[in-house]
Amino acid sequence: MIDKIKAEEVFKKLDDRCTPILAPPGFRGHATLRILCTHKEVWWDSSKMNSDRIPNKDSITYPENGIFRDFRIKAPQKIDYIAVHTKMITNVILSFTECFDILSDYYSDNKNNLHSFVIFQMDFLDYIPNIPFIYLYSSNVKHTIKQREYWFKDDIREHTSHYTVERIKAMGLPSSNPLAFNIDVYKLYSEDDVVFESEYQKIVNHFSFTSNIDRVRSFIKLYLDREKSVTPHENN
């Protein structure tokens, strides 16, 4: 159960230019955040946000070892900005707010006004205040699970409460909240170029981003290919 008071405190720490992303487990929240951050209108500092801390590397460049760091293997003792980009904020770690302090430091400089994003688990839908947010869902949950079959088999065994009939049904529906911007991961990560382009263009239009479609499409194709060939703890 999420502590409502703590949740309110967490959301209060968010700058207006930081948009929460609410995502079910396994719905590629981390990859979607990196796609959003590849646009020039979004703040990305690879020296802070990548585990290798190499500067001047964009958000969708895979590290030399071929994977993004996965904090599901060994959870950090505290949540830093890197962890925000690899591990959802959940009810278990509501007391850790260093990531928000880093965001506050960035926005404390009047010259810094780029957009930013932070990932939360889907259960925060019941606790989010009246602020804009992104909600990830899949209009074809069965297909999304099939695409990531190995990952989901492992996760369902370990976290059965995340995959009740009711929760799986919710994963297939967009949020009805008028402040929600819904992203359909079934379409965004489609093998079909036309389907992908339609969903991607919706994102670009909503946030007034400068399109980076070729770079994003290349990343998604590589990502889908790796989903088929790597283990859950490498699949990030």
C-alpha cells in the first residue's frame, strides 16, 4: 500500500517542468524515458544519468557492454538520478528523494529550463495530484507480453500480485484522467514502421519536440532485437 502522505511529499518536490511517467512493470518505462530524453528539448546529462558516467553520450546510445545498468539485480542503497532512470519509484522507496534534489539543483539555475521525466509505478495513478503526467499502457497486452515473454515469465513468478486479472486489464486501458498523456507501448514498439511513426508523431506533437524519428526508430529496432535474445536482467 502506498503511503498517501509520503506520495504527496514526493510529488510536491517535482518541478513543473518535470513530468511523471506512470508505467506498469515490464512496459518499457525505462526505454520510453530514454526515447523522450533523446530530444533536444529534454535535459539529459550522461555524466549523471548513465551508470558509466561518460559525458556527452545521448540517452539511447547503448553502453559498450551492450546493456543499460539494471538495478533489479542489486538495488542501490539510495536512489540517485541514475536509479530513477532504471528503477521505478515504488511504495517501498518513497522515503528516498535524492533524485528530486538533483532535479531541484538543475532548475535552481535560471538558465536551465529543459523538460525532464521521472518514472513511477502504475499504482501512483490513484495518488497523483492535479498535474500533467504520462501513462503507459498497451492496447494489445497479450502481444506486449509475448514480445517480452522471457522477461514476463520471470517477473510473474516473482511478483504475482502485479499480474492479477484486474491489473492486467488495467494495463490494456489508457488513463481517463484529463491530465494524462497516454502512450501506447504496443504501437510505439511496433515492428510496423507506419504504426510506430503514428504513435511517435503523437509524442512529438504533444510536447512540441523536434523530431528525432530516424534515431529513435533505429534504437527501437535494436531494442526489439535484443528483447528476443537476452535474459530478463539484461533486458533493459
